[in-house]
Amino acid sequence: MLAWRHIDTVLLDMDGTLIDLHFDNHFWQQLVPARWGAARGLDLEEARAALDPVFAAVAGTLDWYCLDYWRDTLGLDILGLKQEIAEKIRWRPDARPFLEALRLSGRRCYLFTNAHPDSLALKLKRTGLDRYLDGLYSTHGFGVSKEDQGCWQALRQTLAFDPARTLFVDDSPRILAAAGEFGIGHRLGILNPDSQRPRQVMADVPGICDYGCLIPALLANPVRADR
């Protein structure tokens, strides 16, 4: 599926890619509408209907991922609500063996996430996933989301990597398309980002449900020391 001999660097999304997306889906589709609606005398379905256009208006922009934006827009303590259900933050069960195999193979591995720094810090505290990585990059440091080509250009100016020899893994078709437009040579989609929802379909990139299928070929093709 992947030509590992042509891959030196791996960029990984976080939510849905390394961490079960159930936490975020529950947070935004259950907890936030329930708390916002309760303050306005709305039941869950009424609150969802009212919030849908508010969410849609900023989908794919950095505001969508910004806890400060939603705190000000909704009048909720967004970080505090996340902390209330922090026990739902869980690894994908196949993620750590894959990260360990990447390290054994000699490849550089970086987190590249749209998550707000406060959300990222909470998830690092719960999982310790930073121990498996060579570096972490939140798009909030670049001022634009991964959906925007400017974000990829900013990453390239910050991190020395060859796009043609880089693998990017994400659960968002839109973001994977942006990576392809930038020139990322190898892309992989996650078909089951939320363990409690049906699989999604990706038409334009190869997709997997379990990193285990990649590990034998990954370990059989380590990065040469002279590369």
C-alpha cells in the first residue's frame, strides 16, 4: 500500500488518527449543545438545530478549532467542559504499535494537528503521545488551518522535510486533499476515526482501519543511515 523505501518523514494528525475521535464527537455533538441549550431552555435537538449553522459558518477555518473562539461565541467554558469528560480521551488501540514501529524504522515522525494548544495539552497529559514523536506542530502557531495552503507553506518553512518523501496520515478527506495539493507524496486516510461510528469511505487516497497492516512492510524497509 505504501512505498516505504520512498518515505523518510511521517506527519500525523491527532484526533481520529492517533486518538479516538469519539471524544470530540461526543463533546461537540452532545455535551456542548446540551449545556448551551439548557441555558436557553432548549432541548438537545433544538440546540443542535440552532448551532448547526453557527458551526457550519466556520467549518474548515482555524476558528472551528479554536477554543477561545467558541468560548466567546457560545459563552461556555470550553476547556472546562473538555476537562469534565477527559476520561473519554483514549488512544486508538493500533496507534502506539505503529508509532513504535516508525521509530524502529528510523523515520522522523511529527504531529501536525489543528487542535488548539489547550486541547493539545489536555490530550498529551492524558495519553503521553508526545513521547513517541520527534516534534509537535499545532496550526494555531501558523494562524491558518491545515485546509489552507498557507499552513503547509508555514510548516515547510519551520520544519525541514521533503514533501515528495513524506507520508501524511489524517481522517479528513478535505485535509488530505490539501496535502496532495501542496505536494505531499504519500497520503493515507483513516476510515474508522470514531470507534463508535460506522466506517467512512475515501475515494481519492488509500485508507486503513488498522495500522497493523502497515507494520511488517514498514519494519522491512528501514531508513538508510546515509539518507
